[in-house]
Amino acid sequence: MKHLTSHSIGIDQGDDVLFSDYEDGGAMWTGEGPRERRKSLTFKQPFKDVPAVHVALSMWDMDSAANVRADVAAEKITETGFDVVFRTWGDTRVARARIRWMAIGALPHEDDWQLY
């Protein structure tokens, strides 16, 4: 559990298209087996410490003739941003995907003291 001790808490959020592989025959649409797409996102302003980040699919366009498999996660989270990672495998064909995300954490404040 993350404990926030700051009196200044920030929430940043966004909605980002991860890929649209059906337009150009990309690997998510034409490939098979393990596949991964990674996108780096930057917060509007840095957090004081590493925030908690939640990601979820807000749109996915999948081929109905194959099994639907997807894993989405936030990785490499820092005070300034994170990577969102979409993974699929097997015969799944993903035309496009969009994610919605939210970061919650302490913000720096002008009254914060840096003693050393």
C-alpha cells in the first residue's frame, strides 16, 4: 500500500492511442505468437515521489475469428512518466488499441524543505 504524507496530492490522467496496426499491416494485426507494444508517456508535471499508476483499455478493436488475448500494464514508473505496455500472443489479431490511465501521488510544494 502506498501511503501519501504530502499535503499536496496530484492526479494526472490521459487517454492515448497505443497503435493502429490494421492501417499499415503492423505486427499486432498480421503477426502471430508473443507481441508487445510499448509507449512512453510523460506527466503534465513531475510528482514528488513515484506515483501509483492505473492503466486500462478504453478501446480495442479485435478480429472476431481468433481468440482475444490482451495484457496491459504500467512499467518503468518514475516521478516524470511511465511506459504503458500492451502484450498479446497466439493467433490474436489486434487492429487497434487505446488506453486510459491515471496517476495519483504527492506533488512537490514550495514549503518542502531540502535540508541536505
